[in-house]
Amino acid sequence: MDVLEEAILEQFRTAVGERFVLSSPEERLVYDCDGCVLLKAIPQAIVLPKTTEEVSAVVKICHTHNIPFVARGAGTGLSGGALATEGGIIIALNRMDAIIEIDPVSRTATVEVGVVNAWLNREARPYGLFYAPDPSSQSACTLGGNIAENAGGIHCLKYGVTVDHILGLELVLPDGDVLWVGSQTRRIDGLNFLGTIVGSEGTFGIVTRAVVQLLPIPVHIHTMLLAFDDTAAACRCISAIIQRGIIPAALEFMDAFTVNAVNQAFSVGFPDSAEAVLLIELDDKTSLGLETSLEELLSVVAPFKPSQTQHAKTEEERVQLWKARKGAVAAYGRYLPAFYLHDCVIPRRHLATVLAQIIAIGQRHDVLIGNVFHAGDGNLHPNILFDPDNQAMMTRVLKAGEEILDACLTVGGVLSGEHGIGIEKSAYMSRLFTPEDLARMAGLKRLFDPKNLANPEKILPHRSSCGENNTATSISHPLFTQHGAWI
Ligand SMILES: Cc1cc2nc3c(=O)[nH]c(=O)nc-3n(C[C@H](O)[C@H](O)[C@H](O)COP(=O)(O)OP(=O)(O)OC[C@H]3O[C@@H](n4cnc5c(N)ncnc54)[C@H](O)[C@@H]3O)c2cc1C
């Protein structure tokens, strides 16, 4: 896509200041992809507003000139959501990074959306409070991106995902008008737009501020690692824990490949002969409550015969366990430079079967797959590793990804637990929804955005060219047949 015409760039400069409109080829290239490096699209310009008024002014210019716009936080998204696939501009919210207020009495914070997730926790800690949704990318990703994707994280099993923690938000609508939805309380009168906007991936407008709920930091915490010689036993153990009604703060799974990767990267000494490792964290308000839960948990786990049980004895040991878990994806970089990550959610009782299928799919297509995921939620994360310069490998990776999605949908799963549909999975939506379902969703989008300018082409499938071969790459795959060669 070419840069925008000078007269329009000038209008953006007037709205936000000369320095905050980027339009040189080098600057635009920086914004050509997000964490899903499979897909690329160069925007026509990048605009960096500082206030809601500036966002509104920029969006009004887009509305007048029919220019598509895409909100962007840190660009850690994994479904190509922050890409300007239809041309137009990226509105980067990183300068809107103020924590406006922390109210320890109401246990809320009012924030601008460019605030990085981990910063809010750093600022809330002195009050004995924390913001619960904790994506593994929390040291980089923004609250705006979290709201748009309805982000989850390691501790969301017990505490709920982003939508459960947003009380109110400010949205710049696609015509530039500003709307507040929700309230300072947990109750909403009228239609619940809040639940519609959270998770809408920037397709209804740009979120500029939010009031979020904070929770007291748990005082009594116990973290442990269980190793298993048998993956199926580890999966059955996960289901048994939840079936008993025990809801750990976190219940995470790592396969043997991932254990080896984190051992090499972080020297954490995870049991390297294990086929599967579970990381489990319990927390409670009282030490007695914690002891009772731990006792019950260990009695549920025992019949599945873990080969090793390690308890974190100090806060340092606990932090080390979670550091290894949160760094798992980075550790894969020791094997191949890039990863294609799916995040289907399946009913937990199918975990063992689907994991076995994923391993078989990896072997059949000769690709490396590391599994590290939010087991308690049934939210799988098969990371298919690849080398972007190896086209033959890319064909196998995409085919394996498609088969993994099919395996998950077959057992009643859904396409995404927390990374969103974006552009990467939009072509698969018709495997999950009927044309009538999709038409109703498109109708809702039209209500907010009749001109289809806010992050167009995301979530809903648009073109019907699936099945054609892409001429530039010769890869037959929905990702490519729909949109052309983006690698
Ligand atoms: C190593 C790694 C680990 C990850 N782990 C997790 C995890 O555990 N849990 C999880 O949920 N995700 C995880 N992610 C995915 C990603 O970090 C999340 O989706 C995150 O919420 C994206 O935030 P961001 O600021 O980077 O958003 P971006 O990537 O910039 O944008 C993501 C989407 O949000 C939209 N958007 C951004 N800001 C706004 C706004 N202000 N208003 C409207 N729309 C907006 C964009 O248009 C885009 O569609 C991980 C990613 C990586 C790379």
C-alpha cells in the first residue's frame, strides 16, 4: 500500500502534532506484523494520539475520507489483529499510558489503554491489590490490547478473564463520537454493551480508557510441580481436580519438549525424563483454608501416580517456576526462529485424546510442536515451530495447524480462548458458525460501524476464495488463498 496523500497526512499532523504521524517507508515497515509473524501488511501511516480528544479527531478524519483504521497496543497479538490489511492507518495508543487513579477503597483503577499490564500490577501492589488477568506477555502487552482480545492468563482459571474485571470503558466510535459504557460498579443498566465491546478486537471502535477491578493480593499461596511418565495420566488428573470442585489459582501443562526447552533456556531443573509436567498453584485467605485445599488436592492427584512432586518452599522458588512457564515460548527459539500458535479451547475430558492427535499430526507432517497451556480451562496452546525462509516447511506447518483446529472443533471445541480470531482464524469461522450466525454478527458490526472502517476484515470471513491456490506462494491454505501472499 502506498503512503496516504500529503493533504490527509497534514490533517493528522494538525490533530496530534507533527512528530506523532509516521509515514516514511522505514517507519511503516515497523508496524507490518504482530506476534503472528505469518501475516504481514504495511500500513499507509501510523498516528500516535495522546488523548481521547485526539483519538476522536483522528477517527473523524478517517470517517470523512473513508480511511480504514486499526488500533494497536504493543503488537503482541497472535492472530494478526493489529494489521492494516485493508490499507489505511494504524492508531497506536502507546502514548496514552497514564494510570489515572487507583482507588483502594472501591478497589478499582482508572487507566488509559496504553498502560502495560505489568505496570498496573506494579502500581497496585503497595495497596495490597492486583489486577488478575495475567497474560504471559504481561510485561509488554497493553490493557487496550487485553480488552480488545478479552485476554486470559495463568491465573484466570480461578479469577476469570479480562471481561470479568472491566467495570466500565470509554470507546471512540467509528464516526469519532465518544461513548462511555458500564459504570464504577459491577452493575450495568440497559443493554450490556460492555460485554459486547470487550473481545471485539477493535472492530467496534477504539477503547481509550477503562475502569478495572482490583483484587486483594492472596496472602497464603502454595505452588507445586507434578511430573508424570504418561501424558494421558496427567490429562486425566487435570479433569479429576476440576471434577472434585477444586479450583486452583493456576493449573498449567507442559509437554516433554517444552520441559527440555525451558531447562536449557533457564536451567530450572524441571524433571527432564517426564512426559508431562503440571504446575499448580493454590491460594487462600487463611493458612487453614490453604492446608485443607492442598490436602484434598494431593488426595485427588495420588491415584494418577505422579513420578515426582516438587513444592516451592520459598517465594524465590515460586517465582522461578512461573518464570520458566511464562518464558516457555521464548525458549522454543532455541530450536527454530518462529512459531505458529493455536489456542483452541476443548472440553477438558477430551484433553488426552486431542493431545495424542496433536502429537500424531506433528509426526505426520514432520514439524516440531511444543505444548504448554492453560490446562484447567482446556485452553490448548500447540506451538508449531518454523523457519520463515523454508517454504516447504511452511506448507507442512499450515497443514498441521489446520488439522489441529479440525481435531479441536470435532470434539466440540472453539477456535480461540484468548488470542482472538483476528485475520488469522477468520477464514475458519464458517467451520464453527452457520452463514445465518455470521450474518447476525455482521449486522451487529454494521450497527457500530456502518462504513466498515474500524479494523475491517477481522473476525468475520469476508472473501469466498477459499480453495484457490495462491500464485505467489503456491500454498493452498485459507490463510493465503483469502488474502494473498503475506509471508
Ligand atoms: C509470548 C506471548 C505470550 C502470550 N501469552 C498470552 C496469554 O497468556 N494470554 C493471552 O490472552 N494472550 C497472550 N498473548 C497474546 C497477546 O499478548 C494478547 O492478545 C494481548 O492482549 C495483546 O495486547 P497488545 O497490547 O499487544 O495488543 P495488539 O497486539 O497491539 O492488538 C491486539 C488486538 O487488539 C486491538 N486493540 C489494541 N488496542 C486497542 C484499543 N485500545 N481499542 C480497541 N482495540 C484495540 C488491535 O486492533 C488488535 O486487534 C501472548 C503473546 C505472546 C507473544
